[in-house]
Amino acid sequence: MPIPMPAGALSVAFRVLCLRCLRAKARSVPAHDCVWSASSSKCEYCTMQHSTCVPLPWFLDEEYHALVAAETAIPLVAADIAAAASEANRVALVAAQSVPKFRSVAERDSYEELGATRAAIEAGMGFAIKLKSKLGNLLLKPTSHYTYFGLSHQQQEQYYSTIATTIYDSLHVIAP
């Protein structure tokens, strides 16, 4: 799960298409482009409609890249673009239905922060598990390079074993 942007922070990568323009692409509206100016927080289509403009959320990253691939494919097939936009729209609708209703902006921000924190912890746990596995291999076959620190072969082995065991044990507490 990717780490979400904080509430109110718009990633430049996602300020190229809004949800209203995504729905227009899904309906196969001819020659519809979502154009963002540098000075405005809304795209031109939403500005003309006098409506709020919601950039693509972070969780539509894969669907957005599929849509871009369909739009840049040669030959250009309108049905592929509409299918990719429809899939992105479907994912956005399902995600909107699964998010709880919030009573305040602070409650929503807290929910998003919790999601970001959880994603960061899960990413860190994955790293800790990989590191634990590599250190377990180091414990099984100690290194053959014993020239560090001017220590004897036996001292080197004891030094590496102590360090690897300490790190391995502390990672075992984090990621059993």
C-alpha cells in the first residue's frame, strides 16, 4: 500500500486529471482534456462548470498509469481509453463507499494520518523481516574477510557473531 499524501497536499503527479474529467473520459466524451493552470487549484473544465475540482487520489496510481498507457498507445483505441477510465472510476467509487463518514475535518485528517502511519509501519516491517533473514544467513556462514580492525581470526568471528546475534535478536522482537 503506498503512503498517502497528507490532507490538503496535492501531489504534482496527480494534478493532471480530476475525478470529473475521469468520468468524462469514461463516458467517451470526444476530445476532452483535463488542463490545469499553474495559478489555479482547479482544472479548466471544473472552473467552467463552477464546481469543486478533486484531483485523483493517491490510491488510483495504478489505474492512472493504465489510463496514460492507453492514451499513449499506438494505434490509439478509444475503447481502451474508455475502459481504463471506467476501471479507475469504478475503483474510486468503491473506495469512496468504503471510507467512513467523518463529522469534522480534524477527524478525517486523523484517519488519513493513521492510514499513512500504518503504511509506513508495514513498509518498515517488510524491511525488518528481510534484514532479519539476511542476518540469519550471516549467522550461519560467517564472513571470510578477517582483516578488519587488526583482530585475530577468532576475535573477528566472535565480533561478527556478537553483532549479528544482537541485531537478529532485536529484529526478532520487532518482526517475529
